[in-house]
Amino acid sequence: MTSSLTESSRSFRFPEGFLWGAATASHQVEGGNRWNDWWAYEQDGRLPHRSGEACRHYELYEQDFDLARSLGHNAHRFSIEWSRIEPERGVWDVSALEHYVAVIAALRRRGLEPIVTLHHFTNPAWFGRLGGWAHRDSPALFARYVAFVADRLAPEVRYWITINEPTVYVRHAYNTGDWPPCRPRAWLSGARAFLNLCRAHVAAHGILHGRRSDVMAGIAHSAPHVVPCRARHPADRLAAGLRDFALNRLMFRLLGRRPREVLDFIGLNYYARQVVRWQASSPGALLFGSECGVDHHGEPRSFSSLGWEIHAASLPPLLRRFARYGVPLVITENGIATSDETLRTRYLMEHLQSLALALRDGVPVLGYLYWTLMDNFEWAEGYGARFGLAAVDFGTQGRTPRPAALAFREVCRASQVAVPAGR
């Protein structure tokens, strides 16, 4: 990797071939995913919002890729909807698979490197009825799906993400219970599901390597930067350490080998810092503490509309830490939900500047993907959380690039960013 930082301009040039783009997920943008568990729970009233036609990306993907190209992107992350490929157990929809072949071809025509996610939170409804990820056969069933997809797509896809955010999925599905299968405090099932997700990744990694010699297969990990509220307070430090282990280290232990043997890169989804204070209010807080409130600290702090702290300065130490696993990194998600467009632009530019500092220090980062290309269905938040580089009018399905998208376009095209003096 080559880079330069000139003292006069403080302009950092990113490595040649750096991946610039945005990310999407099938259920959040495609619309009409009637065969998955999330859709079934929406229709039964067990979830607060219905996805409906979402962004109609399943039909409008060429238009959306034109948008991405116009914004200077050279890569795009998207997910394949497993429930479209296998709507019933052992029943394969070849036409659905061919749709994703067309999606990849459309990306290639526009000079966008496809980065394919195989599982992004949703499962086929039949898989959920069987027991979902807590079922003993779940890794084998997922591996069968991966093999079917890879047989067709591997020649055109080098970058794969097997599973998106296993820790987040298990927390919402089996701990808080606000995502399907909506099982709050199902600790044993959650632990079984987490282990099976790790096993599924290992199996998928092997399958993908069997289909293409230069494949890059990784996992997308939700990576909060966890710090104690009071740096010298033993209980705060213990709570923050236990929380960090559960959120950032346990998964890599469960992969069962040295990470470089089952990961060609680590995808990091970074959104926020977590400032943790020990509390005795509940068993969970005794072990993992509680996040400090908005007004707890004297230091100036800012937050997204979802209450996530904005802290770009945490990105370099977080990247340096994950670089210790000995494989390249990709920022597979980073973004903000807000209606304040000045804040969105500042958030994006500050995180790109922090990314530049990590690269300057030798951290091997291959790319940056903003979450998300356009406003979409944000799971339990519905359509209220606006993350998009482009605003979406869900009545007309019109897309309008925001100021942050235009600022990002300049960075993507030049592959450089100005770093303020003193950083």
C-alpha cells in the first residue's frame, strides 16, 4: 500500500485501488420480500412497521447504480435475499438467482466492484419455523445455500461477506426480542444461535475458497468502541472490559482457529462509542454496566437521531486494534441517522479524516462503505431513521443526493481527503 501526507496541504491520498462506495441490504431496499421471517412477523403485527415495497430496488437497481456511479463510487455492497433463492426448504428459484447475476453485471458495467453479503438479518420463513439459528442443522442448511449461490456467482464476485453482525442479530432476536423470532431473554437459544452463526461462517468460507482461488471472504462485525466512564474506577473498567469482550472479542474466539485461517478480511461496521459506567440496578448492569446518558459528561457530545454518540476520534484506535488479527480491514458500514444535513456532512468528513490517520499509521484498510446509499427501511425504526446519501421520496420513489453525498463524491474521485493541522 502506498500513501502520502504533505505537511503543506495536509492532504492524505488513499492507497491505489481503495474501495469507495455505500452499502445496502435486501429487505431494507428491495421491497416485497414475502418469503422471509421478517415479512411474516410484519404481517402478523409482531413488529411495529411494515417494509412494504421499500425502495423498490429489486426493480430500480440499474437507476440506483447509476446514482452510485454519479457519486464517484467504485464499489457497492449489497445482500442476496436467501428467502428468494430458497423460498421453501430444498426448493431453489433459479430465476431469483439470475436476478442477482443481472445485478452483478449491472455493477460491473458501471465500474462498481460487487461486495456480496450472504446473510443480512433475514431468514427464509421455513428456516425460522424449523428453529432458525438455534437449530442444530442451521450451519449445514446455510452452507447448502451458499454453495448453490457460489456455483453461479463466484466467477464474477471476489469479495464476500458471509454474515452481517452476528452479535447484533443475536442480541435483538434472543435477548431483547424485538426482531424475529422475538424471544426476549432466551439466553440459551441465543448462545446456541451465536455459535451456529460462527460455524456457518467457517463453512461458508471454505465453500467460497473452493470456488475461486483469489476469493476474499470475511464477516461484517458491529464494532463499538467501548470505554469506561471513569478511567481509574475499577468497577467501570471491569464493566467496560466485560462488555467489550462480549461485543468485540467473543466472536473471534468462537471461530475456533486463528482468525487469518477463516477470515480474508474483517468488515467493521462502526457507528458509535459506548461510554460505560458500572451500576448495580440489574444483573446485566452488574456485569456489563450501562451506557452513560446524553447529559452525563461535561465534555461536549453530539448524538444521532437514534441516540448513538458521534465520536470519529474512536475510529483510529479501533482500527489499530482489529489490525492485530493479521488480516486486512474494510469499513463495511459507517453512517448517521439524522435530519441535520450539516451534521451528516460533518460526520462523514470527520470519519474519513480519522480513517486517513489510521492508514497513515500503517493500518491495512482496503475500503470504506457508507451506510447507506439511500434512505430505506431501518428495521424496528421503520422509515423514520434517515441514513441515506440520497433522500428517498417513498411516494414517488425519487432519489435526491444530499450535500454529504456531494462532499463524499469529491473524496471518492480524488481518493484523498484534507486532514486538519494537528491531527
